[in-house]
Amino acid sequence: MKHESIELLSRYLKIDTANPPGNEARGVDFFTEILDREEISYKIYEPSPGRCSLRAVIPGTGEKGPVILLNHIDVVPAKADQWSSNPFGGEVKNGYIHGRGALDMKGQGIMEFMAFLEIWRKRLRPVRDIIFLAVADEETDGTCGVRHLMEKHPDDFNADLVLNEGGYLTNELLPNRQVFMVSTAEKGACWLRLKISGPPGHGSLPHGNNALEKLIQGLNRLLLRERTPVITNIVAEFFKRIGEESEGLKPYISDDKPETLIQCLSEMGWIRKQHIAAMITNTISVNVLNAGMKTNIIPDQAEAELDIRLLPGQDPDEFVNEIARTINDKNIKISFIEKGFANNSPINKEVFSIIEKVMIENYPDAIVVPSLDFGNSDSRFFRENGIVAYGVNPSLLSSDDLKMFHGNNEKISEENMIKGTKVYSLIVKALCL
């Protein structure tokens, strides 16, 4: 018989909750069927038809404040013709569970649910309420998800701690040690629209003011601009903790200077690692480009959409001014699609040490470190309300696994699901019993 977490994830992945449009009510139905059978009470929030979130609670003694096990039901879309299997097939083969959301983040959602169910089934009495919270709309802006919940139902989500996506375990940083990253901070999502207009014309008679060409030239100047590394406090702490195990980082451990760390990372080749680079620079990705209606017509307008992720301490307005100077074309108009700031939670020594203890008991070679998440999650809404939120996922992920987030052929290993479920349950019990 398959492990229950594998069976549940396989079923969950068969539910298409691609956002847009979301249809998270389908995912809520999946959970409520189990909750009804287990006789666990719950509450459903539906700000618009089909866009549902679910809150279930195991009551505690009240000695400590609640813990929220947060996960999102929606996933990004998948193009079936680019996958080797049905992205919504939930197929279990060759030691993996395949499907959109296996990593982001239905797999962790099932780990959280299994931890929740284990405490309920064993009739354990926690010292705090344990809230299982599966939400809609994380993959856009949370308007039908956590943003709505915190604005309209804040009293339902008072908590001491939120455990969410963001962290993971890797064995690719140190030769003989695993590094477990607990995400205590996130970069700010700053999405921009660049737009330019120009005179149309016949494609056989280029006039030098082609809107699309001008936009491409401006984007090219932006993308070729050298990105200056910035060492934030959280990143400095990250490298201090792993530095004792890395010969290449010893000079930084000796003098504790940001410029020394940058030099070390450069000499080690780490500065070229995709995810290290994202931790120390503001990133820019041109992801949408629109222009033209016909091959032989010079377009009269062109626009691009940029996904920019800003480090802690960066001001979006100042960064946009810098972009405008780099593009150096007053005809290209820049506007915000989304304007976000980096967010972080302080390191709660008691909580952090509990997580660290459990991880080391199960991964004796692990070093547990606070980390900066290069993505964006629903943790920001809780942090804005003064609630500590950590990204905690006890899965061992490779750089190839990370490429599957929002990529093709997303899958999670059965080993990760089985051990991840066990370790996640131990973390929750250590925090709550």
C-alpha cells in the first residue's frame, strides 16, 4: 500500500486549480471530504464564485498563541503539449508523483495536512490552536485569497506563527553538509509595464521611429546594465552560518566585510549560481512583449511587462527612476503593475531552535540557516500585520528540482513526500505539544 501522503497528493494533483481562473473550490471540496469523515470542523471563505479558501482548527489549551499551517490551492497554468505526462494526471511512477503543483505547493500542503491529521487522530491536546489554512489566489495577488482574509476576517487569523512555503533542504552548497534554509524574508515583487507609441507605416519603408524597435533598444540597455551585488543583513547571516564549513568563505568569516563576501562568492563561482545571484542582486526579467498586428505594418505602439524582485531596503520608486535613466528614452512610459516591498520576520530564537533541533535529529549533517526567499508568497500579508511567518519545507531539492517551479514536468519524489511528511509532523508537534 502506498503511503497515505502519496495517495492524497496524487488525488490532489488531479484537481485542476490553474490560476487563472483558479477554481479553488475544487481543492476545498477535496479537503472537506476528508475533514467531514474525520469529524473536524471548518470554515469556508468565498469572496467570489469558485474562489474559496478553507480554515480548519484543532483547538488547543490556549497556553500559547495559534500556529497557522499555510498553503495555497491554486497553481500556475501548464501547457500539456510541453509535458511528458498529463500535468493534471497525478501519476505515480519511477519513484515520483507527477503534476502541476507537486512542488508549488500541493506537495507541502499535503505534508501540512498530514501533520494536522496526525495530531487529531491521536487525540493529542496541543498547547495552542493549530490552524490548517488552504487558500486561493496566491499565484496572482491574493485578492481572492489571503489579502481578502486579512482585510475582511482578521480575527480568524490572529497567530503567533505562520509556517508556509519558501525554505528547503539542499546538498549542493557544501561538500559534506546539507543546508536547511528557513525563509525568514522575501524580496519585494515590483512588476512594471513599459509602453511606447510611434508613427505607423509600411514595413517596406522603415522610418527610424518604430515603437517596437525603440522599446527593444531601451530594454537592451537595461538588460546589459551591470547588476551591483548588495549584501543584506539576512544574507550576511546566511553565509556566516555556512561559512565555517566552507574553505572559500573563510576570509569573510575572518573580517565580516560585505566586499570580502562578494569577492569570496566570485572566486568560488557561486556568484554565477542562479539562486545565489538572486539573493544578492535586484533581478529583472522581461516576460511579456506585445506589439504589431501584421508583418508588413510598422506598429504604432509596443509594451513590455517586467518582473522585478527587489532586495530588502530597496525603494521601488527610486529603482524605477534608475531604470528610466538606464533606458534613456523619455518616450518610454513606465508604470507599476504591482508595487511591493521586501518583507521579513525577526528570528524568534525559541521557534528557530525548535525547528533546528528537529531537522538535525532527522538530518544529522544539516546546518539550519535563515534565508532570503527570491520569490514572493502569502507570508507578506501576515508579516504586514506583525505575525511571524517562516518558510519551512523539509524536502531535499536539487537545482533541477527548483527549475520545475512554474516550469514543465513538475514532480516530487516519493522519498521527499514520505520523509517530508514525517519531519513536518515532528516540527508541528515540537512547536505545539
